[in-house]
Amino acid sequence: MNLQNEILSKHADGAAGRLLNKVAVITGAASGIGKEIALSFAREGAKVVIADLDQHAAQKAASEIDPMGERALGVGMDVSNEEQVERGMAQAIETFGRLDVLVSNAGVQIVAPLVDFDFDKWKKMLSIHLDGAFLTTRAALRQMYSQKSGSIIYMGSVHSKEASPLKAPYVTAKHGLVGLAKVVAKDGVRANVICPGFVRTPLVDKQIPEQARELGISEADVIKAVMLKETVDGEFTTVQDVAEAALFLAAFPSNALTGQSMVVSHGWFMQ
Ligand code: NAD
């Protein structure tokens, strides 16, 4: 059964779905973790907006969920561009009439020793991760305040808690998201951070040869001795693991769980 039929038959069977008719915007959802979150939210009855820099891939992912466009919308959006975020968020709200969940997930990785880090690359990293979170949050809050409901999930990382060499702007930005989530929570909208360990997505696959080069070790050693060294079982976290955590946070029924960060990392980092 294809995904769309699976989703339709599930709801025709009367299965309520943990996010039935909730509207979720997920940034960076044309690939990797964000795409899996969009799929899992749709399976639970949500209407999903897949917002991504890659407009074609965003529309393709949306039409995999619903080719009719009634329950899924693909939107081209650079999260670090104010005008594009305002336009994309407005399109999402206009299309589905409300906004219940924002997953601020879009992100990239650039690794280099701090002493050599190019200033433009530093600014690009902070802009995508932090400006992107701020701009999408600001647009979401206006709608969530007027509805008097909503929930925001930030895609942090174990690097929201822990440092690694070569990743100064990433670690800086991911720590910053924890602060932003706490402010949003204090301001009255439920906000939490998911902190995954290493997940095999294009973002990580790109880093393996880069880190091997920078550290002067083999790619196998980057995986074993760097990425998975501190886990309890030597395993990667999966996109499904992270999507399950996102679903739990999105569907949580009260404000008891807010301003928190949840580490999903096979025990790499324990708080
Ligand atoms: P990915 O490369 O598979 O997907 C990232 C998506 O973000 C892509 O579709 C890309 O087009 C989009 N994107 C990039 N820049 C954008 C921009 N300016 N505006 C809008 N969209 C943009 O990567 P992923 O591993 O799924 O990463 C998703 C999030 O998870 C990131 O925030 C990343 O830091 C975080 N994360 C990943 C891992 C991991 O190991 N993969 C671990 C912890 C946290």
C-alpha cells in the first residue's frame, strides 16, 4: 500500500490519530529527519507543510503524502530569509487555516578547525540555525497567540549539551536553541528541544569524509571512534527514533512538558 492510501485507510478505519487535523509546519522537511517527522505526523492525521530551501524536493515530499494537496503542502523557503519565511508561513496558515505545531528543523553542517573558520561560513551557520529558528518562531507565535494554542519543537542536537572539535558554530547555535525554547516557553507557548545523536542522513554522510580528512583517520574510525564511541551500543540514532520523539512532544496534552530538551542518542549523552 502506498503512503497516501495507508494514511487515508487508517483514518477511514476510524483510527483517531494522535494529531488528527492538527496543522504542522516542518522546516527542512524535504530530506532526512524533517521528512520522517512530516511522514509520521501525516500518519497520525496531521496536515503537514513541508518547508525547505529545495522547493522541488519539498513539493515532491508533499505529493508523496497527498498528491491532491488537501493534507500536505510543499513550500520553498530559505529559513534565514525574513521575506521568504513570512511568505511561506502565511501560505501555510492560509492553506490550512491554523497552525498547531512548528518543527524548526532546517539545518546544515560545516566542519573546520576554529582557528581557520571562515567568517562567512560562521555567519551562514548561525543564520540558518538561529535566525531560521527566530524567524519561523516569530511568525508561528503570532498565529498561536491568536489561536491561544500551539507547540514549537526545535531540532537541537547532543551538541546542544556537549561540544566536539571542528564544530564551533554548530555547537554554539545548537546551545542557543535551548535558550530560545526556554524564552518561548516562558512566553506561554509550549516549546521543547529534541537533541539527537548521530543519524545517517545526507548531513552526516557528508561529514564522514570531511572529518576523516581533518582528523587524519579512516572513515570507519570516524564512525567508530568519533561518532558512536560514547553510545551504549555502537548504533546510530534513526530518523524514526527522532520522529517518535517529535510525535510525543507534539501530541503531549498539557503545558506540563515545556522548556525542556530531550536527548535521543543511544546514551551518548546522559543528563
Ligand atoms: P538533511 O541534510 O537530511 O536535511 C536538512 C534539510 O534542510 C534539507 O532538506 C535542506 O534542503 C534543508 N535546508 C538546509 N538549509 C536550509 C535553509 N536555509 N532553509 C530551509 N531549508 C534548509 O539533514 P538532517 O540530518 O535531517 O538534519 C535536520 C536537522 O537535524 C538539522 O537541524 C540538524 O542539525 C539536526 N541534527 C541532525 C543530526 C544528524 O546526525 N543527522 C543530529 C542532530 C541534529
